[in-house]
Amino acid sequence: MTKLSALNPFFVFEMANNHMGNEEHGSRIIREMVAISKEYPFHFGMKLQYRQLDTFIHPDYKNRYDFNYVKRFSETRLSKDAYKRLKNQIKEAGLITVCTPFDEESVDLIEDHDFDIIKIASCSITDWRLLERIVRTQKPIIASAAGASIEDIDRVVSFFEHREKDFAIMHCVAQYPTPTKDIQLNQIDLFRNRYPGVTVGYSTHEQPDEVEMIKIAIAKGAAIFEKHVGVPTESIKLNDYSATPNQVKKWLDAAVRTFELCGVPDNRPAFTAKEIKSLHELRRGVYAKKALSTGHKLSFDDLFLAIPVQDGQLTAPDLSKYTEFVLQEAVEHNGPILAKNIRAIDIRETVYNIIGRVKELITKSQVVSPNKADFEVSHHYGIDKFDEYGITMITVVNRDYCKKLIIMLPGQKHPEQYHKVKEETFHVLYGEVEMVLNGEKCVCKRGDIVVVEREMTHSFSTTTGAVIEELSSTHLVADSYYTDPKILENENRKTLLTYWLD
């Protein structure tokens, strides 16, 4: 079965009644559209319209040609067998077959003729009796929404979704032709944002020479495009919104050009070698500020950044707090740091592993925390010793008052420190914590509250894992004084990141 999502982009040639009730002329329209389709890299379909005129038109009005549509439909009548032959011609030519039914009996005929897709006209989008019959088929559905309120479209989308139908919604304006001021292409954005996951398209009725609309519709992310088409002859004049073969080509040429300009959807493109080379040459290279020996672990104090960049040299974007570099060969003063001469240690995965374990502990504790959390991972003696010495903190608020969540994994210790400005209160929400306050130990369990006054030395550890709520006056970055001077020598003892816990 044809899946609408697999057809992106999908161009539908709408024959409507442009066959003029002449099967051979309808066949000619198909042949010319098929020939055009072979020139373009898109999926193509051809659409017919089915009405059972004997019941579709009221008995008292069957000969009332003063009514425009009664006249049009009556004069362009084709037999069921003729329609089936046209449908078979479309199918045999390799195009997808699409049909719009205007009554329930026509849906029966669509199933009998085995069309690939059913199209719902804008005038029928809230014809619930017809919709109920259509959804009983196993065919994908494309529905035009001209003139429908957003509430009605919501109902139709819900109707299809609850029945697990494969369907698309088309922006459409039921003016024939549509004046430029009434095109309203922002409706494509509305539908894509309001109905995520639903394929959105554009059914055109503008002047057939216009190509700006298809360009904008493509740029806005429409995936299905429908246009009335026909072939004029000496005796057949097309209406003002149907496109000739040459106008169809101009329309498709504009589509090709627009897809080229828009490029890769929903991802970054493959960058050209020329672009990458140009960017690399504009970056600052990493140079040694002083002579450095083999085995030296690089710090920012060892380096400076400048142009030009040398072949194979590290550049500014390569420097990251998540990566440690160890020299494999000595570097002279002002010499370039070359990628082949260093060993890189990436700690990014280590950090995300920590966050993953912290998330599991928060879930286990059933403590409520912000979904979008600002994490501070403290690794006082280096991230390789985090499981022994370290904590993770989530800042909930930090104003004149401050609230943090301190998460400790099983076996972790927090080294001794004190504060000069802030006073803090610890409320144990989960686990068991051993605290040492001014040298005195106390074991705190869930629900216990401990006040840490200014200048009071404090350290804590846990064997079970713990979540502690810290309430305090404003937290200041420079107000943490560790009693072990080695901690202050570790310039990268904190890793800050934002993480979504869901």
C-alpha cells in the first residue's frame, strides 16, 4: 500500500473535468502529463473526480443548466468504464492513481477501480457521512481544508487519528483562480505546527503562470502539491486556474530550483572540502607559550592562539574542558601543537555517564526536581576520582535566597570546606549521610535537618547514596574555602551543563 510519508515530495495532476466528457481527450491529458513527469525527480500522481450524477443532482434540477455546476458536470459526463480505462492508463504509465469521491457510491467505485489514494475535496471535509464511508477503506487520504474553521480541521484530524488512518491535510483556497492577496501560505506553518507528524500539502488554484507560490510552499515544508491541468485545443479552452503542459513545466522547474536552494531537510548538509578548508584557514592555531616536555599534560596556561594555522595543527575549537591533551613529543617555545604529537583523553562520555547515574538516583529517591536542570558536577581531585570524591548539584533557584539539590552516589565523599558569607541548612531527602561539623561526626537520615553556620567547617559522605536539599542565603562562587590546598590547584574541578531529565 502507498504510504504518504514515502512520497515526499508528491505532485498531483488534477484532471477534474478537463477531459470535457471525452475519453480520448482525457487520455491525451494523461499522456502529456506522464511525459512531463519523466523529466523531474519527484513522485507523481494523476487525479480524477467521481460523482454519480443520477443521484448527485436533484431530479428537479437535472436539466437546469442555469446552475453552473449542474451544467459543467452534466456536459462532461463519462461512463464508469471510461473512467476505469483512464485510471488503468495512469497506473500503467507508472503514476500514482488518486480520486476524489463526492458521494458514498463513488467511494464504492473507487474501491472497485482500485485507486491508490482517496482525495477529499474542501467542500466535503466536514461531510461526515462521506468521511465515515471513506475511512472504511484501507486507502491513504488527502484532505483539502479550504474554508474550514480551525475547530473543524481539529475534528477531522482527530477523526482520522483515532482511526489510525494515513492522511495528509492540504492548505487550499477555494477561489478559482485565487488572487495573490488571498493565497495565505502561512497556513502551511499553522498546520505543520498544530498537527505534528501529519503530512501537510498545498493545493493550488492561482493563475497557472504563477510560480512564486510553489517556491514558498516548498520552503515552508509542504510535501504534497496539487494543480489542475489540461490540454487546450482549437475547440477546448482551459479555465483560468488550469495549467497547460508548458505552464506545468514552468511550475515544476520552479519546484526543482527551490528544492535545490532549500537543500537538506531536518539535518545538516555534507560540507564541501572547499568550505571546510576555508574555515580551517580562518581558525586560530594552538601554539606553545613555552617549551613543553614529553608527557606534559597541557593546560590553558601553556598555550596561546594565533594565525596562521599549520597543517595538522590543533585549532581553537579543539580545546574543550571535556578533553585533556598529553604531549607525546616535546614542543619548543612558540611551536605548534600538532594532532599527531598529542594523546587526547575525552571525558565527555564520563560526564554523561555520571549524569545518567545521578538521574537514576533521583528517580529512585522520588525527589521532585526541575526537568530542565542546571547541573554542577564537582570532581575535586579530578574526574577520574569522582566516584570517591565528588558530588553533583542542581541549582533550583539562586537569588537573595538559594535552593540546591545535592546528589551523592554511593561511596562518595565531599571534602572539608567552609563559607564566610552564606549560612546553609541541609535537609536529607533520601539515603543516609555522615556529616562532620567542626570535627564532630553525626549520622543523618531521611528527614533530618542540619544547620551549617558561617565559618563552620563541614564535610560529608555516604555509603547508600543520598539526596540533600540545601537551603541558604545567596550562593557566591568565591565563597567556598577548601581546607585542602590541592583542590584549589585543580582549575577544572567543576563541569557545568544543562540537562533535561525527561
